[in-house]
Amino acid sequence: MRIRNLENLGKNRMGMMVSLALIIALALSFSTPALAQVEIEQRGNPPLNPLIFDDVVSLSTQLLNGFWNDVFYSQGLQYQLPSGFFWYNEELPSNCGPTALNNAFFCPADATIWFHYDFLLMLYNQIGDYAAAHVLAHEWAHFIQYLLGIDNQGFTIFTELQADCFAGFFAAWADDNGYLDDGDIDEAVTITYHIGDPETMPWYEPGAHGTSSQRITAFGLGLGQGLFACSFENIQLIIEGYTLNSLSEAQPANAPQMSALTITPLTHSGNAYGLDIRANSTEVQAITLEVFDTAGNRVYEDTSHSGALRFHGLSNNGQRLSNGVYLYVVTTRKLDGSITRSEVRKLVIVR
């Protein structure tokens, strides 16, 4: 992340492409307040404060505060600060129960945001500064849901995935305005991948947040398509197993494989980094693989006439692709000249 001039943050009235109909459908209208500053309060024993990490936390809170103030103002809605923003390093009482280590949470009982200092510091050290900032953006998104009166309809996964989507919407703005460095989006994807629910957890389980795939899809939805895309209708599609392709069309993530091919992820220590594609029939004359980043840019393309093709997570110029979400399409040509193109599928590269 980059430290930039924050003087006009929260004063700019951005002409964002936000659907007023969506906001009205989810919340009541209020009048617009002036922007205030967020004060970060300590609870419990203080750590040895690394200044760079503290700057990341401070910058993130001010950006989130100013960003959402501008979004609300642009729609004639009232924005207000969280009632408190606390860090802790031990189990402490809160109005939503005792704090938990290795956690961050929004407490709707008193509109406060809490984070375990050493947990975010660990993310900062092991993944990067925006991994920590992304956790704060997710919890701030829960505060936004609170202000808008959004209810999870009895299933936590709805508001959790929507919060991931809201965090993606914020990340896109921060990137467009020069606050993010190369690799920051990948850091958000990496931490999202690691905090997903087990694949075996039912979506209706109390406390469910969504699998790694579902959470990354929700984040990418907000990142690429903005606030309007973070509707519960789209969240429902994600829960049902849909993923979004580069043309913004929903396709079933669990669609059957092309009968002529077997596609298997290449993995190392349980993490995917590439693909192994093999023909199931001698009728397949050629296999073509195209890989795109989430912006729709083709980063890899290759054709094999041997009945097998391997993608090792490298771009066409031999550079190793960064950790993150990629989309791919496989096309086969048979001896009779017929061409079959797969649906767009998702590959999450984590090394």
C-alpha cells in the first residue's frame, strides 16, 4: 500500500456507478453528516509497535472511512463512524462476547470493530500489507451492512460473502486511485483462500463464511463489477456453485468436464499451480488452452497436437504468474473438424 495525500478523502463527491435502487431496497435514507476521523483504541497489554504495520492499519481505516462516506453521500445517505475501533492481544470482554485470538470481528451490539493485533501483524509479515488491510475492509463491510440494515436472512454465509464482495469494491477503488502496489490484490486473494471454510461444511451451517472458492469469487465480483453486483441474488448464485467468467456471465462451477478430456489441477503441498489436460479419445487432434487474468487479459495460450497439454503456471514469456484467480478455456479440435469449447473455468494459483 502507498501513503498518499488524504486531504480530500471524504470531501470528494465521487460519481460512482452505484445503483440507488439497490441501496433503497436494502436500507432507509438518512441525511448526510460531516466526515470525522477514526481513532484506534488499545484494549489490553500493548505490543512492541512496528511503525510500518501501524501505518498500514491507520491508512486503511482512514481510506475505508473516507471511501464509504463518499459512497453514502453520493446516494443521499448518512454515513457515520463505527462507535469504536479496538485492537487487542488477549481475551477481553466485548458486547458480543469475549474476543478470540487470531480473529477480527464487527460487533453489531454496539457498532464496534475489533482486531487481534498480533494476528494482523502475522498476516502483514507472512503475506503482505494488503492481507491485513483486506481483513479490515471485510469487517468494515459488516459495519456498512449494519448501517444499511442488511439482514443475513438467517444464514451467515449471505452477509459474509457480501462483505467479501464489498471489500472487493473498495479494493478496486483503492487500486484505481493509486493506493495499492503491484501484488496487493493477490495478497487479498491469498488470505481469502486461506480463511475459507472446509469444502465439506454445508452452506447453511451456523457461522458459515463460504469456501475459499466462494469467497474469492465474491471478492472478484466486487472487484470487477462494483457495488451493484454484490446483491443477494448474485451471492445466491455463488452459493449454488456458480462462478463468473470474463464476460460476466454465470456458469456452473461444477459443470461436467468435456467428455473428450480429463482436466486435473497440478498441485504442490496441496496448493494448485497449474493444469494437466489429457485427451480421452484418439479422435482429438488438437487441444488449445487459453488462460486469462481477472481483468480479461490473456496471459497464456498454447496448442498441443500430442493429446496432452500441461500448464505450469507460467506466462507465455516464461514469467511465473502471481498467486491469484485466473480463468481458463479449453478448446478441442477433432479429426472430423468439429470444435468444442469449454465453459470458462476458474483456477486459483497459490504457491
